[in-house]
Amino acid sequence: METAQQNIQHHPAYNTSIIRPEMHAEDFKLRREEMPPARLKVIRKGLLTLHTLETMAQNIYKFQITNQPTEHNRQLIAAMCNEMTHLQDFQVRLYEYNLKPSKLRWAYWLVGFAFGFGSRLLGKKTILRTGIWVETKAVHHYAQLLETIEWDDDTRKVIEKNQADEDGHINRWKNLLKSTH
């Protein structure tokens, strides 16, 4: 089985400095047409997983941001915005497939709050370590979902781009952590 890092290396390079990729009206599609129910069920489960995890991720960053005018806070704001983009990506895909977000996503909002605010209380190193840990889990989870689900080409590209973004976050947090020693 491929590791998450190997999975990224097998895909085209994505520019992770782009926080919000441009979208056009023709990019939106109704994707459920003539899809076997079994395939739709697996896609639904995958999209719900990604949507709820991105809900948690954007809240982690939101509650790690302090009121200090620091480079670290600027980076957290950019990461939060990027996670909000991912959340929107998966919410759009849910609706394109005629599906709805989970009614239990509020629980992931609370988990994001707990990780974000808790790590903020423990300081910058804990914030960075939390980011590395959470994003490493995300990259691995993305790899599993890419490997096990038959996605349409457009959705696969969005998932691959978002996975590359998460890997970019890991590298950014590792570099900042090195500079705090």
C-alpha cells in the first residue's frame, strides 16, 4: 500500500501557494446522472468524511489565531482560508451529487474548537505540532479515499489538489517549528 507521501508524488504538481483556485460558472455540474446506487453510496460516504474533516480543520486554525501581528498568525489565516476553500469544494460536490452535508458536522466544529483553542493556550510550538499532526492524518486519509473510491475525474483532481495543500501545510509548520528552536 502506498504511503500518503508516495501518493502525492504520483500526481501532477499542484501550486500550493494558490489558496483559492479560480472557478467559473461552467465548472459546476450535476454529477448524479445515471450513476449506480452502490457507487453513489461510496462517493457520498467519502464526500461526507472530507466535508466534516475540513469543518474541523478550518476551526482548528480559526481558534489558533491570536491578536498578535505576527508572521505565524498571517500563515494561520492563510491556512484557515485554504481549509475554508476545501470545505466549500466538498460542500459543492455534495450538492452536485444531490447530497447534503451531515447533520452531525457540528460535532467536528467542536472538535476543531477544542484542538485549536487548546493548542493556542499551550503556545506556538504546540500549535505547530498540532498542525503537523492533524495535516499528516489528513494527507493519509486523502490517500486512502483516493485509492478506494472511484471518483469522477473532476472530483479526483479537487481531492488531489486539496491533499497537496495539506502536505504544503505540513511543510510550512515543520519549517516554522524548526525556526522556533
